[in-house]
Amino acid sequence: MLEIACFNTSSAIAAANAGADRIELCADYAAGGVTPSLDSLQHLRNKIRTPVNIMIRPREGDFDYSDAEFQQMKSEIELFKPVSSGFVFGILDDENRVDEQRNQELVGLAAPLPCTFHRAFDQVPDLHEATEQIIKCGFISILTSGGQATAIVGAESVARLQKKFGDNISFILGGGVRSTNAESLQRQTNVLWLHSAAITKSGEDVDEEEVARLLSPPVRESEVS
């Protein structure tokens, strides 16, 4: 299964046309992704039927948010909930540990829509402890590169997490996933979902042909191996 991170509506339409299983809609690629506009999601709902999860992130930088930023995240979930397929967010404390109380509150607010804990996960000091906390909070999936800068470097770590926790939560492998390495990464980690921005040129636009290559038969076949 393939999730494509898209930073504008034209990219989301291209990814959907190429067969992506899900869109993660964000804004501002240079910032690593922040909350998009409601208009962008409403526009997509008139163009595609592919599920669209919304990034809830008030700013770039760390994941330890002020009270005002937390209230903003709550308001954004309420705003997007009628038209979103799910949400993607993650809150850490000042020691980069999972903030259970705040995350659980947002998951509850989003219900019954599913929530993914994003790559803030890769900043925590103990991936196994954090996974247990995230499961407790009610997330259904974790986007991760295994605590490393890229999925290639962190693949072994993700494989260990998948083996230990895979029956309780879904791991989505992201961070430098491309058509040239997708098959081997999926085989190595045994995860069901891959995540890629599928950007091959300067800028923030999805390469539709790259999405199609990511969806090639070897990746599909490995899902059921």
C-alpha cells in the first residue's frame, strides 16, 4: 500500500490518478509539512475519491507545542473532521517523549476518524517505549524511518518494531522511499504501508510517473508475501 505526501492540490490529484492508496495532505514542503488550508481539501473532494489524511501541525520546528498551539490543533481537527479521511500529528514534551495526555485528547477529538503519529516519533529517545505510549493513546499507525534520517538507515529498526508491535499498530515506512528502493525496503521491514513524497525535481510537486513506479508489481506482491 502506498501513501503519498502532497503539498498542493495538483500533486494530490496527480498521485490519485497514478493509483496512490492514500494521500497525506500538507502545506509547505520546505517546512517539512504543516496544516494545509480547508479550501484545498474541499477542492480535492470534488476531484478525487482517494482517502485524504490531513497533517495537523501548526508550525515547523520541534513538536513541543504551547497551549495556544495545542488549542489551534484542536480547532483544526474540528474544522477538517467533516471532510477528512483521518489525521496525522504528533506531540512531544520538552524531553522529546510522547505527550500522552495531549495526544490522547486529539485522538479522542478526531474519533471515529483514524490518526497516524507522524515522524515526531523519530525524535524520541526510546522507540519501543514510545510505541507502547502511542498505542495507548489510540493511534492506529506510526509514520517512521526507525529513528534515523532515512528509511534506508532505519530499516532494521523498523523491522524490529514491526515484529514486536505489528499486531497492535501499523507502521508506515517513510523517509527517502523511492521506486529504486521500495521493494527492498518493504521486503526488509515487512511493513504493509510505504510513504513517499515522490518528488524527483526541484520544488514540491509530485512526479506522477514516480508514483506509478512505486506501485509496480514487486511492491504490490510483497504486501501479501
